[in-house]
Amino acid sequence: MIEVKLHDVGEGMTEGEIANYLVQVGDRVTIDQPVVEVSTDKMVAELPAPVSGVVTDLLIPVGQTVGVGTVLLLIEATEAQPAVTVERTVERSEQPQQPQQLQPPVTALLTERPKRVLATPYTRKIARDLGIDLELVPAVDPSGRVTEEDVRRFVESGTTPETNQRPVAVEKPSAPVDTIPFRGIRKQIAKKMTQSLFTIPHVTHFEEVDMTRLLALREELKAAGKPISVNAFFIKALIVALQDYPVFNAKLDEANEQILLERQYHIGVATETTDGLIVPVVRDADKLTMQQLHQQVADLSTRAKTGDLRAADLKASTFTMSNVGPLGSTGATPIINYPETALIAFHKTKKRVCVDDQDQIVIRSMMNLSMSFDHRVADGATAVAFTNRFAGLIEHPTTLLMELI
């Protein structure tokens, strides 16, 4: 019985998560056939069968994380093969696999490479994607292991070894592939978004808000020499609504089975930059005047785009808003800024034909909003009540001003 163990796939890993089995008990497999997918913190790798045979047992359930050296599945070999050869191939793969037949002449060893090419599953995947036969790729490593760099060097050279030539499955690409580095801010965004989406059961609620009166008030303030941004009004209205519905200014502590209601109002303002989406935080927003909010949002936005934010500017938000309207958005299903419980996005404001309370046809400046919330801590009815409260304050800004007195 051959044990297929989790081994280091070449990225210096110490553990991996069983992502998917590519075979079932009773399936017949051939040597080098991928049998299990393992997810590490850097990639998803396929582990191949070290021998031909029949799968007799799958030992580790999908989704479980195990350490390097753990036996994942068992294969009953159908071909005679020394156990030491398989063990060395599965666990370490540093040494070339011993031939199964009698030792060939020395001249044959000098001209032929072994059928079992030493390479990690990741390298094999790259070769398959590029249509490259690994047996044709010369290995720089003295052990004979073919690396990712060897494969790419082989493709770039456009040549094959002089001995034992075989046709390559695909031609060399006519032009290099353009790439974008996946690191820094972009990688951190991806990591956090994945954590949020796979942890929080998202529900998104949509609403319409009449911006006509608020825009008129802004024009009056601007004419008086006191310009106030729409974002400043949004933040003030959000704080009033969050005080009425504190479940959305909270964090879920699953370990202690508690919903932690925050007493502070640190509002994250999603800001688009050339490096990706950054969320600087307006701290203690409930204690700031409208003019102070206006100035602080403008300052954070400017420093985010110039790369001058401090670490403290990006920490400890309790609720996040995203105003994508200036970019032309009409709707979205935003991902919550984990570990918060909700995020609200404001979309494009445009004039529409509406019917007012007196059944008169009027033209109003209407804005769509979308609010994603954690369905573990709140229900749809609460989300609707929250957005209704917010919309009422925006549609009647004098009411919002009264809340500030």
C-alpha cells in the first residue's frame, strides 16, 4: 500500500488545506496523475500519484488543514515498484527515482533521461499550461529537478535539446504576456476581501434617496462662502442613523457569542487611488462639526492619493461608506470591510421624472444607495429601517440640522 503524503511543493510551506480530491475510492490512477488539490497561503497545488494503482482510502476530509508529512490517501500499486523509490518521491523528491528494470548500459544513462522527471506539482502545472514536455527541459539543479525557472528558460530559448528531440505541444508565444504585479496594496485588498466574503453572509439592500433639497442647501452654503461636501452630510446622517440602530456600528465576537456595540463612531471613507482602494478613517466623527468633517475628509482623500497617509489613518473604523457616484455607478453589491457589520455605498445622482405626494409629475435629483450587512447580526427589516432613517435625514436636511443642535 502506497502512502501519498503532503510534501513541500517548493514554496517553503509547512502546512496546507485540502481543497479538493480529484479521485474517489476505487478509481484507477496512473503515475503522475493529479489526485488532490492542496491550498497554501500562496497558491493551490496539485499533488500527483507516485505510482499507478487503485485508490483505496481518502484519509483527510476536504477543508482540513494538515502539516507537511501527513498521509492524505492510500493507493494500492498495480505495478511492481520498490517502496523506497515511492517514499523518496512523495516525501522529498530530491533524489532521482531508481529504475524498475535492470541497470542499463552506462552509454544509455548518458543519453537518456529517466521517465519520472523530478519536479514540483506547481512546475508540472506550468509545463502543462505551456504545452511543454518536461522530459525535454534541461535541469540546472545537479539533482536533476526541473524548476519553474527551467521551464520558462526553455520556452524563452525556443530550442530543444540536441538529444532525444520531441515536438513541443505548442509553439513559443509570439509576444510576451503583459503582467501586473500582484503585491502590496492590491494583494492586501484581495486578502481582506476574501476573508470578508468567506466569513460574513452578505445581504445587500437597495434604496433610492431624493437629493434635491440637500443639493439646493449646498448651493446656498457655497454662495455664502461656506462650502460643505456631500460626504460631510452623509457622515452626519449616518451617525444619527447608527445611534438609532447601533447593531450596524458593531462587531461580532463569535468566540464569546457576543455582538459588541461600539461606543465610538470612526467612519471609514473608501477612497480610490492609483494603487487600489484605501479606506482612511474619520475618527470620532460624531464630535466633529460639519465644517471639520468637510476639511478632514478632503485632507484624508488628498493624502490617500499622494501616499502620505499614516498607519493610524487606516485603523479601527467602525462603519464604512463608499461614494462611487462621481465615477458614474448606478448600483453594486459592496463587500463589507471586515470585521465591521455593514457598509453603505452611494451611487450616481441624476435627475429623474417622479410623482410627488400630490400626484404631480416633477423632476427630482435621485440617488441610488446599496447597503451590505452581516445577516448573522441583523435582518432585512432592520437594514430597511436604517436606510429609511438615513434617507429621511438627507431628503429633509433641515431635520438633519436639528439633530445636530
